[in-house]
Amino acid sequence: MPNRQIFGLVLLGVMVWLGFVVVKPFLTPLVWAAILAYVTGPYHVRIRRVCGNRPSLAATIATLVLMVVLVVPVSFLLIRLQSELADAYRDLSTKYTSQPLVLPKVVTNIPILGPALDEAVTQVWNDPELRKQQVKEWLEPWVRELAGIIGQIGRTFAQLAIMTVTLFFFYRDGDRVLEQIRGGLRKVAGEPADQYFNAVGDTTQAVVFGLIVSALAQGLIAGIGYAFIGVGPPILLGALTAVTALVPFLGTVAVWGPIGLWLLFSDRIGTGFALLAWGTFIVNPTDNILKPLLISNATDVPLVIVLFGVMGGLLAFGLVGLFLGPLILAVLFAIWRQWLAEDGDSSRSSGFGSKQ
């Protein structure tokens, strides 16, 4: 390789690294804007046709529509979350320090275990001074977390503003950006780059859309259950349920499970069983139906890849990694299968993760 090419590659690598350092503080809203622009791309194309193929006007309308549909409800939820977090803290800090805990008879009547639990609760929890000290120890970490969450809400509004501005430019200039990426792939991979690009596009849309719709559906259904049954702040609990719905193996049971058990131990037997039944038979099956329908059936990507992607992405990139992780693994899987298909290796391409 000539020295001039080596120098060019080194210079390109240095500039890419410097560019990453510059945009790193804004990486999260940029990624969200790119994901939203790509997923809602077909709707933007329709708007652009109605506007007579005027890119700036179409991008403005598409951005405003998405703000009304997505950003405004999210902003409302963030404001409500801040209020409900404060209310929940006040309830915890006052209610459980002044009220003793009485186990229901269903629990105390259990042979051997019931009397032991009742005695432990009476000696520990129902001692007023000890109860106040215990509640204080439990709440202090949550107070710090609450302050951090409230501060994060303010930063989230700033990120929403950056994401909205970026979304406009992605809508307006996205076609040119994608064509340049396609051209770069052609230089690296040759003619098969177009097939890779199409496979990546289909996979991206299905994975992101499937994860978002499945999580929002579970959060909404769970929130309706919380409000109907009369448990806690429903918007806060519904939002937490939607977030946990993205985490494999843990899932929504991490929210409604402990609440249901607490209701049972608080002698609200009917309410507790109602919430546990709602989560078990209504909320959880929603994920089992929607996620395979929207992801696996649409792209032929095994759900195990999505699950590992979610866990690894969360550890590597934080909250946005819930989408980036499975997207990266799913795209790699799609490129792998496309590469095998080019070589005509039907025996391997019809194996793991492919339709029979």
C-alpha cells in the first residue's frame, strides 16, 4: 500500500475519532432521532408527496406531527412522573412510619410459618422507634435517586429539544445521507452492498418497531389495571412497567409482582389477587404475542438474539442500548444470512433462525 494511502487512512481514522468526541455528548438524542426518522420514514414519504416533493416543508410537517404524537405525550408523562414520584415519597415517609403492619389471617394461619412471621413482624416492624429507623434507612437511598431522577427529567427535556431539531434534518436530508452510506458500502463490499443495505433496513424497522410497540402495549395495559384496581400512581407504575418490559427474563413482573404480594400481606386479598391475575393473564401474554409477531415473523430473526442484544446493549450503552443492542445483533445476523445466501449455501442459510 502506498504511503499516501496509509497517511490518508490514518488521517481519516483520527478525524473520525475527533468527530466522535465532538458529538459524544449528543449521541443519545442523535441515535433516538435516527431511529425515529427511519421507523417513521414511510409516513414522511407520504407527507412529502402531498407537499409536492418539497423537502423542507415536508420535514417541518413530519417533525411537527411526530412532536404532537410522541413528544407532547412524553413531556406530559415526564411532568406527571415528577409529581407522582414526589407524592409516592411523601406517602412512604408518612404512612408506613405511623401505621403498624398486620398480616392477614391467611398468612398467620399457616402452620409453623404463619406464627413465626407474625412474631417477627410484631417484634421488628411494629416497634414504632425501630420502624421509623428502618423506613428512614430504606428511604434515604431512594431520596438520592429521586433527586437524580428529577434532575434527569430536566436533562431529558433538553435532549428532546436536540432530538427534535435533529429529526428535522434527518427527514429533510436523510435520503442523501443514506445514499452516501450506500455508496460507501459499495466501495467496501462491492455490488452485494445493496442487498446488505436492504436487509439491514428491514431488520432495523421490524426490531425497533416490535420492541417499542410491545413495551408500550404492556405499560398501557398494566397502567389501566393499576388505575382500575386502585393501586398507587398509575402513570408512574405504567411507565416503570413499560421500561421493565424491555428487559429480558425480568420483564413486567418486576413491577406488578411485588405490588401484588404487598397487597396480599397488607390484608387486601382481593386487590392483590386481582393485580397478580391481571399481570399473569393479561400483561405478560401481550409480550409473548406481539414481540414474535412483530420481530421474528417479520424478519426471521430469532428472539434469543433480541434478548441477548437487549441485555448487552443495556450494559454497554445505557437506556438507549435497549434498542441499539438488539438492533446491532439483528443487523449482524441479517448480513450473515445475506452473505450465506450469496454463496448459495442453502443448507446453512436454512438453519438457525430461518423459516422452514
